[in-house]
Amino acid sequence: MKQDRAKARLSLCVLTLLCLLCLPGAASAGGFALYEYSARGNAMGGATIALADDASAVAYNPAGITQLPGTRVMFGLTAIAPTADVQTANEKTTTQANIYTPPHAFISYQAGERAWLGIGLYTRFGVGTQYGYEWAGTTKLYRSELETYSLAANLALKLTDSLSIAFGPELMYSSGDLRSRPTSTTDQMISVSGFGVGGQLAVHYKFNDQWSAGFTYHSTQKHVDKGRAKFTENAGLQDGNITMSLTLPASYNLGVAYKPNDKWKFEVDAVFTQWQDYEKLVYDYEKKPLSLTPGQIERDKNWRNVWRFQGGAEYQALDWLALRAGFVWDQDPVRKGYEDYMLPSSDRKIYSTGFGVTDGAFTYDVSLMYLVNNHRSVDSNSINNVGAYEVSNSRAYMAGFSIGYTY
């Protein structure tokens, strides 16, 4: 009977996963890197690089899956609702609080005494910004959505009882939906998609039963996404093919964890993102707007490399109940003079909490997060051709849920 119930629960989980994968996966973030890979990780501020003791380690630190005997699966999503007030010289507008739902799904499998396989589907980058159709900057942008889905496969090897390594490829699907109004009666709609290939390398080390450390490297990825540029009410503008090229940054993630007893776990992390890789965004039009000739339009980004610091704690209140909390400080990579309407952001802080429930072979994790960006004043600049504006009350509400199962 218990086996039948377990199979029924697992079937429901798989069906739910298929539904989740049909949902959109973009979101607004500091820069536009995302770290919401599991509800447990969310609740701890993402600080599970050194702990890495559930299936979401495939994303946070795949070398950590050598701590997981047998087969583990996990899946879920994080719902993210970002919004901000943008004050231009002429008006104040509030970006629409759309809800984005990047999913996550993981499986770890012990293939031998010292070898594990891990596969993960998750989102590492995303942008979701939408203004009103009539807002002051509509000629530049009124909607910007970039979403990615990473499919990563890793081989993890337990070299010694203390030291494990992992490595593998990462296939990333990316798509973009950019909309503006180049004239008062014309919409420009750019829709593109494509794939990039990168990889990751990870290390996990246990000093003793109390202390452990982890390191994960994600490589740079170059994307050349293809699609169409369409115009409403022609007005001398013609539809045509378009290619959008960008380079997504490498990142270096280091964490140290401390477990003083069976009840408590603590971790602090430092994440370095190499945003200098994201040098420019290039649009290659088959028919360049307003000239009807082929050509490129380049948007200089010139972002800076930044740090993210995060910490989290977990308390095992009962055999079946774990309580969690975390905090994040995330540096914004957009240099002064290079701001644009696509990403009205600044340095940010994230406060997180949540809990986990264990029910036999199943785990259920819930997280709540509140993100707040600092106020930012932007001078007019000719690089992105934007006027002066101010960003205030920029925030996001996030809720995550994950289901795990152990065979």
C-alpha cells in the first residue's frame, strides 16, 4: 500500500513538473543573473554551495552530489513579481508587476562506489521589464523579456572520502521579446531564440564533520539568437529577419559551511560574476529600420565585474521540520553613463525565509523572499540615448516551492 501511495505521489510530481516547464521563465534581477534554483536554497539566500546536500546541488555545486546515496529527484518553481517606479522629466510610471515562474528540476544518480551522475534544468539569467504602452520612453522600449533555460549534465567523482570534483557541459536555450514604438503609430516587435554551449567545474571538500567548502565555476556563453523584426502600420518600415548577439558572463562561486551539531547548519558564500563579458548587445537587421538596408545596431553595455555575498542558516526544529533564513547583498554591474530602460536596477538586498518538511521518502520545501533595490538617479547619456530618470521603490516578491523524492 505504501509503495502504491509513493508511486501515485511520484506520478503527480512528474505531471506537475511537465506543467511547470510550460510556464515562462524570465525575471528581473540585479544585473540579470538568477540564483533561485530551489526553495531550500532560496530560503537560505542561495547559500548551499558548501552544504550541497540535496538534489539541487546539481545547480549550486554538482560535486556535492557525492554526498547523496542512491537516486534523488527534485523539481519546483519560484514565482517572482518585480516592480519599480521610474521618474522621467515628464512623468512617473510604475513597471507592471508581471509574475514570472522560472522552474527547476534535478536528478542525481549514484552510478558506482565513487561515481555519480547529475542532470539539472534551471534558469541562470532572465529579464522581465514592462512599462505602460504610452510611457515617456516608449520610443526606446516598453517591453523587454529575456529568458534562459539551462540543461546541465555532470559527472561527479569522489576522489577521497573528503574530496569530490564534478564537471560537465551546459546547453542553454535563450529567447528574447523586445518591443518599442519607433513612431507614434508603429510598434517594433523583435522575437529571437537560440542556443549556447558552456560548461561547469566544481569542487567539494569536507574538512571534518563540522566544516566543509565548495567551489563552482560556470563558463562564459556566447549566444547568437535568430528571429524576426516585425512592424505594425508599416510607415516605411519592413519586416525582416534579425540576429541578436550577446555574451553571457562567467561566474565563480565559493562557499564555506559550518555544522556545530545535528540541529544547526550555517553557510556564507561569495559569488564573483564576470560581467565584463557582456560587452555589447548587437542587433543585425536584414532590413535596418528607417533605412530599409541591411545593417547592425550596437548597444554598448560595458558592464563591470561584481560581487554577491550571501549567508544562510538552517535549524532542524523537529525530525520532520527544518526552519531556514538567509540574507543577500548583490552588487549592480551597470556603470554610470551606461544605464538604459531595459533594466532599471541598482545594488540590492534580499531577505529570505522558509521551511522544509520531510514525509518518508518525500521532502516539501517552501521559501519566501523580499528583494529591494537601492534608489538610483540616472543622468541623460548619449551611449544608450536615454534622458535623465530616477528609479525608486524597486522591489520584488518571490515565493518558491520544491518537491523532492529519494529512491
